[in-house]
Amino acid sequence: MPLKTVASIDIQRLEILDADGSVDKSLMPNVSDALLLEMYRLMFQIRAFDERAILLQRSGRLGTYPMITGQEATQCVPPLALRPTDWVVPTYRGGGVYFARGMQMRYGLLYWAGDDRGTRFPEGNHDMIFSIPVGTHLTQVAGLAWGQKLKGRGGAALTYCGDGTSSKGDLHEALTFAGQFKLPAIYIIENNGWAISVPRKRQAASRTLAQKAWGYGVRGLQVDGNDALAVYAATLEAVDRARKGGGPTLIECETYRMSHHTTADDATRYRDDEEVALWRKRDPISRFKKFLTKRKLWDDKKEKVLTAKTRSWIDAEVKAYEEFPAPNPLNMFSDNYAAAPWNLIEQRAELEEVLKFKGGAEVLMELPPSEGRFP
């Protein structure tokens, strides 16, 4: 007997910018020249910073570092569609997001050097530090979005996850909640082709990752993640929809991790050079530069000026990072509990005695003040 169709879905993909810098004018978002130039600056500078951070790690001046080369559009552009009062929670590969939100990158370096003073955000900023365990933040973002809805001020919450994380239960639990309560949440999947060494084709049998959204009453859209204009247009539409009470959106950004997973990884062991070369032709920064040049907004002279400014800026951030005073080791006991338990109090007292024994009481006096609450 013939079956009745009760529901069907269409998965749409947004592409605006071609590899040669041409655009589909019918899809072009209304963006000022100033904002276009800001997009380019952010992407250009975070890539240069990324390259310097790798050198710092290779020379023993930084801990393990997660590179974002190739993902600059998905990192730097979505925050431009938000207000400072909106919540943003990136992943550990989120340096570009924090940069676009105003963080001084000296703190990013400090964090990857193992110093928790690197979690400092600009005053009034509504970002949260990422979690290394992937996916654990996704339900928390649903909670942040619920809080924004209860306030009734049109606020939103945006977060990221990778293609590998999209296979975890955290995303599905978050989408269930966000869809059911029509929360002003935007979930961006940075589908960069690889979950460390596991390829996208092993992550899910579905044709796209965007279609996962529809099972939860969430709008799903696939975007060319190396097209800064498409990423901006999709995020802006999702944010506007969220502010008006239209509910959550899941955006799958197809991009590529052109470098290793982290500085502790060797991507040449599981992917071939031809694949990387193919994606280099789709580089988000070079595409956008061609676009700006066609619009008479960019030229070689401006590129040289930005290059010089970027080098000076990075030098200053690295200098500031390396000149941070040594942290007070007693800080490890701060901000763990509202009221410290007895065993933590005893451990802190024991460390104080160790410090006194090694260098005398003056050692404690020379340390910077202990930060945070204790007990």
C-alpha cells in the first residue's frame, strides 16, 4: 500500500563568494565597506598570530597549541554578527573567536603555557573559556540561551563544535532542549574534515551534518565555511531569527584544518598532500582578498601596511606574554569551591610550609597576591 509522507526536509547550502573573488549579488549581505575590511584584518592577523604561536611552541616557549590555519572565516566572522552582551563559547580551537571578541592574545599565549591567568576577558565581555573535553559546553550554552530568553532583551548565545563532536550525545541533548523551548541559540559545527585522525566520512552516515538539526525542530543550514560572506550572512540571519523568538539554528560550516590537529599531532600520517593542496586553493583569506581588490578596497600598499602593523602587534603581545610575572603557586587552590573543604585547606597549608622551607618566609612575601577566593 502507498505510504503517506508526513514530513520531508530540504538541506540548503549557502555560497556567495567564488574562488576568484566574484560574488552572487542576489545573495550578497548588506555589509559596509568598514565591516568588510574588519573581516579581512581579523582573518589576516589571526593567521599571522597562529604562525608565530607555532614557532613559539617549536622553540619551547609555549605548550601544546591548536592551530586554526584555514578556519579563519568560521572563527573571526560569526562574532561580528553579535552584540557584546551576547554569550559566546568557543572550542579549544577558538583563538580567532576570542580575538574577534576583543581578547588580548597575550592571554591566549598565557593559557597555552599552562597559566590560568590566560582566562582573562575584556571588561563586560560575555564569553566563557572553552573546555578541553569536547562537547561538554553545548548543554551549558542551551542554558545560557534560556537565560537570555527569560531576560526578554533579545539576547542570544552562540557556540561551536567540531564535526567529531557532532557525533556525541552532548550536541543532541543540547538541540533537544533548545528546539523544545525555542531558545535563542546558534550552534556552529566547524566541519574541518578531520576529528584528529578520523575523517568526516566516518563521523556520520548522513549526507550532511546540518540535517541533524531537523530531528529536534531546529533550523539547519550548510555553509561554505571558507566563504566569509556566506558565514556572515548565515550567522546574521540566525542571530536575527533568535532575537525575534524564532528559535535555534545549527550551521554546518564546511572548512578545512590545513595544519595539524595540534602541535602534538602529525597529520601527514593520515592524510595525503593532494587533499591539503586542493583545500589551499579554497583558502578563505586569499578568496576574500581577491574580493576586496575587485571592489577597489584593497591593494598591495594596504597589504604592506597591515603586514607591518601585524608584525608589531604580535611582537608586543609575545613580549607582554613573556614578561608576565611568575604566578603565585597558591592560586591553584583558589576559585575551586565557594567554601574550600578541609582537605584543600590542609593541602594549601602544606604547600605554604614547603615554600617557607625552600626559601624562607620571604619567599611567600615576594610572591604576587593570591588571586581568587579562598576558602
